[in-house]
Amino acid sequence: MSAKGELYLVGFGPGSHDHLTFRAKQAIEQANVVVGYRTYIDLVRDLLEGKEVISTGMTEEIDRARSAVERAGQGDRVALVSSGDVGIYGMAGLVFELLSAMKWTPGESDFSVEVIPGITALSAVSSLVGASLTHDFVAISLSDLLTPWPIIEKRLNAAGQGDFVVALYNPQSKRRDWQLGKAQEILLTYKKPETPVAVVKSAYREGERIVLTTLDKMAEAEIGMLTTILIGNESTFRYLDFLITPRGYSGKYNLDSGEIIHKGIDRPGLSLNRPADFEPLK
């Protein structure tokens, strides 16, 4: 136990240790107490030998956050673990709400806090299906347990109107069985029915399943709480089993020669300052 407590808010990525950052693994190893949702604890169980583990179920987030803060305040080294990125739909926000309420101050309070980022679901899913997030995108959770549906609906309309690539978190559960259909209806008012969509369950985990479909058929896929959905923008296209969202290079450059074909957009980047022996692709 440390004289001064330490609280690590750890995002451990999709769940595969291949995608666990060095710092996340180090923080879990340094901790003598690990707190987390039972499913997440199971994903890192082999790293927890000899540690006190505090695990709770779904909807018990406040209890987990309080336990972690209290134990750190008692001088323990505590790792509060979340899958994905702890700061993206994760526990970091709730912990910092508690910290602000108790007037915690870095350097002056009884324990330190470190946020350790991880690979979030939208990044993991996109990597499995190519390059769908290479232009502007938004993430929207369809869970209305904490956010009123009218606000979610407003955000869906804004995302559709702005032609963003859309990542849908928490798209459907046994109790929430209508929100996905409504989201699909809203987005179809702005996007073409044939807009490419990736429906991915348990990215980089046991039971991983990838379905490539289109916006008009999206709801036909098997979808649950472990699913993340990526919906393309107007430029996104499917090539083989990949979804590609162009960044815009082909609108400015000849991709074979590298020559500028549209001179009204900015100036060539450093990557196009070609050496004298440069040869175009053949």
C-alpha cells in the first residue's frame, strides 16, 4: 500500500491483450486493488493474480466509482478498469464528477489520479473493416437510460444533416428494441439507402462477428449491446470486405503521379515534396 494513494483509470481496449497498451498493463500490475464491471474483470483476469478484486454488475457504475475513489483515499493503488477507452462512454467521467464534488485537487489531496487511454470500440471496429473513419465522424449512443431520447434524436438529425460517418454505440438490447429502427429512419432522411454499413459484434474478442450491409438493411442484422455500428458518409464505398471513406486526396491530386489537379485547395503537403528520382505508380 502506498503512503499516498493512486487511482488509475484504465482503458484496456477491445479485450485482447495484443491491444492492451504498455501503460495500461503496467498500471494494472502496479495496483493492489482492481475495480470493474464483472465482464471487464473477466477479460483481464489473468493479470489479477494476488490482487483484491472488486467487481459489480451492470447499472452499478456509481458503486464502482465510489469504491475506487474511497480505496485510493485510504492509500491503496487502485486500477478502475473499462474496456475500450475509459474516457469514451467509460468510467472516467463519473469518477471526475465525484472528484469535483469532493473538491479533489491534484498534488494536494490524499491520492493522485491518472487517466490511461485505450483503443475505443469505433477505432477497433474501423480497423477490422478497412478505413471508414478517415474523414469527419461522430459517435452517438442509442441508450436512453441516461440521455433522454429527444436529445439523442436531435443528435442523429444533426449527424445526418452534416453527412458525418456515424458510429452507433449501445444500439440495441432486449429492453431497448425500438431505438435502432428509429435511428435508421432518421438517418435515411439524409443518407442514401445504399450507404455502406458495418455491424460488428465483440471486435477482437471471442465471438467476433462482422456483417457488411447497407443503411436500409442495417436493422436486419443480429444486433445487441456488444455491437458497434459504423455508417458511412456520402463518399464511403465498399471494396471487397472493406469500407473506405476517402479523405479527399483524389479530389486534389492525381494519385498515380502525385501532381496537383485542383490548385484551389491549400498547398501540397510535405509528403508530396518528392525526391528527384520519384517515379509514378505503374
